[in-house]
Amino acid sequence: MTNVLHTLFLQKGLRAIVFSLLLLQWLIPASAHSQETLRTEASPGLFEQWNAFRSDVREHGLVFETINTLDVLSNVSGGRQQKTAAAGNVDLLLTVDGQKLFDWHEATFFLYGLGLYGKNPSDHVGDIQSVSSIAAPNTWKLFEAWYQQNFLKKRVSLLAGLYDITSEFDVIQSSSELFLNGSFGTGPEFANSGENGPSTFPDTSLSLRGQAFLSDTIAVRAVIADGVPGDPNGSNGTEIILNKKNGIFAATEMAYYTFKKLMTKEARKTVLRARPLRLVFQRVGRAAPVEYQGKYAAGLWGYSTDLNDLSAIDRAGNPVVRQGTYGAYGLIEHIVFREPQDPGQHLTFFARVGYADPRVNRLSQYYGGGLVYRGLIPGRDVDGLGMGVAVTRNGSHFTRARRRTGQSTTDSEIALEFTYALNVGPELVLQPDVQYIINPDTNPAVRNAFVLGVRVQLNLSWFEERED
């Protein structure tokens, strides 16, 4: 325990959070009492000037958020070695309302700067699904930069630029906002596909996305993007490498939403109660997530990129080259229980299955699911409690190649996670987390790993109006 605490205080990410909290105390009061204190102790007019500046920025359609997230995870038994590691990132998010700033009707501009720091806890665990969804090579980059134009009363939209496709495709809102393990955000068979994955964290590529709401309950979206985002040999800042050999990536998804029977059409558009969880910026840069009762979606994706077969070889002993690859997924997310006194407190069930072409993708299957309860403890209405299981399986070609070289392998890696997000205040979340990884990296030589840790998250929205 002493070593864990020592690591906590040494990590520069934690120091950044502490500094941000001190800054928050002075600049953005969270209550009427703190506002009165600022009026009393600060120079006359300082508070009013700050509020006037924030109001002017909002009126011009600018929203700026900073999110500092730090995962400190300790592999206490099994895995490769018993050590603690901290991984973090800083999100800098700027949204521009084109209507307010440029008189450009139904236009949105979005810039997302991403800073990555720390070490990957999976280096100690040895897993493939990633016990921390925010771990990545240390760098600063422009992660997203896009323009979106809406048509037909926002029923149709086009988006172009650097774009994270998994912000809208293959999304289970309840699980991606809460869990630390990467497989509860994007399925591992999808995230690890192709030469460098699709256009998503930590590398995005130039993309063109179209979306249409065919009715109040049915949405169809499609995207094309560069087939190899970033540099597969290493991530260092924003790298846009346009090469004919990269090919293209394409995906399409159809989603069906259900709503409470008593909800009116306008009530369906009511956004989820604001809370400082990861991906909260979706309500800023993109269409705000509606409070649906259920979501049922299916998607198809594919690459035109040439990829080497993992097992088959030609007469010269070289890997057979396959022209492209493909995959599919399906997901369910449904609120199975609402508290009668407050429907906003509820239990959500989610499940997902995924498939990827086993000839060129190591991970060919995924099965996952779990439960998320929002507001289980009385008086803690926006806290989140989650438990889930994620199972990923090796493809037949990868297994065949491993065994041909005398390397033993198991079929699957299984991740179990239990977590609780404690919303300390409007800006701060403390989230204890427990994970148990069975067959890490499907390597029989690596023992099952038991991981303990915490996520600390600070979310500041600098110019939005706050409710006391």
C-alpha cells in the first residue's frame, strides 16, 4: 500500500489534477457560498468581469472544456510483474457554433487537442484488451478537427475532417462512459483490425461521415476514412500520411432507439443530466445523446488495404497477401429498471458481439456484456456502479501460425471488471476499480492477473452557465 501511495504522489498527472483543483477553487466557484466568498475577498468587479466575459463567449457560440483523466492501476498478483503504473491524458475541447459566430446556419466546428502521459498498466498485466482505455504512447496531438453541417431540421448531417469514428459508431453509451477496460468502449476485434486500427484513439485520420434519421427512432450512418491512420511504426504528434497503399476504411451502422411510452417527442430530445464522466464532450461537439430507453444497433466495416495472411504462405514462403478485410458487430443497450420516484436513476443492461476476418486479424470474435446502475445509493443520484465481462478470441489463422512455430496459446482472454464512479462534485470524479484478467494475452505462461486501481477525473467547462 505504501508503494502505491508513493507512486500516486509522484505521478505528474496527479500533480496536474491537484493544480487544476486549486485553479478551480479560485476561478469557477461551485456554489452560491463560494461565489459570495469570491466577491468578498477578490478585488471589486473581478467576479462580475469574469462572468461578463463567460457570457460574451457563450453568446458568440464558443464552448471550451478541459478534461484531465488519470488511471493508477496496480497489478497485485499474476500477470507479468507486480507493479503499479499510471496512465493519463488531457483533453482540450473547443466547439464553435457556426450560426452564432459566423451566421452560418446549422454549422459546427470542433477542435480536440489530446495530451498523453504516463505508462501503460497493461505492460505489467500482459493483457491484450487493455486494463486502461486511456493508455497510449506519450505525445501531444490534434486528435480531432472537423466541420459538420446539418440539413432538414438536423435530420441529416455531413461531417468532414479528422474524426474519431467510435464516438458515433459502435457506441454503448452506458459502458463506454463508465468502465476503464478498453473493450467496454470499442470492441477489441474492431479496435485492433487492419494495419493500425480504424480512425479512433489514439490515432485518427481524414474522414467523411454522413448521418440520417429516417424517423424518430431509426438512424443510419456511414463513413469513409484513410485506411491507415497515423504511423503504424510509432505515434508522435498528429501524423496524416496519405498513401495509395493505405487504401480506405468504410463502415455503416443502423441504430434503432426505443423510448418510454409516456415521453413526448420533445422529451425524447432532452439530454442526459450533465455529469463529469468521460465522453461528456459528446453533448458539446456532437449531437447531444438523448435519454433513450433502449438502443439496438448493427454495423459492418471493411478495409481495401492489402494485408498479410497470418497463416497462409505462397510457394516462396512469403505470406499470402489478402486484398482488404472486413467485420461486423451488433449491440444492445436497454434500461431494464427505473426507480419510481426518480426515473433518472436506473439499471441498464448492455451486450455486444463482434466478428473480424480471421485470415488477417488476430482477434476474430468478441462477446461482452454487463450491468450499469446509475444512482443506486440514496443521495448519490449521479454515481455509477458497473460490472461487466469481456471475452475476446483468437482467430483460427493466428492460432494455427502460433502452433506451427511451437508456441502454445489459449483460445480466449477474459476480462472481469467491477467499478464505482463517485461524483465528488460537478467537476471531480473518483472511481475505484477492480479487474480480473483470465488468460492474459491468451498466453498459458502468464498467470491470471488481479488489478486494483482508481481513476481520477477533473472536468472543467470554462464558459458554460453553471447551476448552483
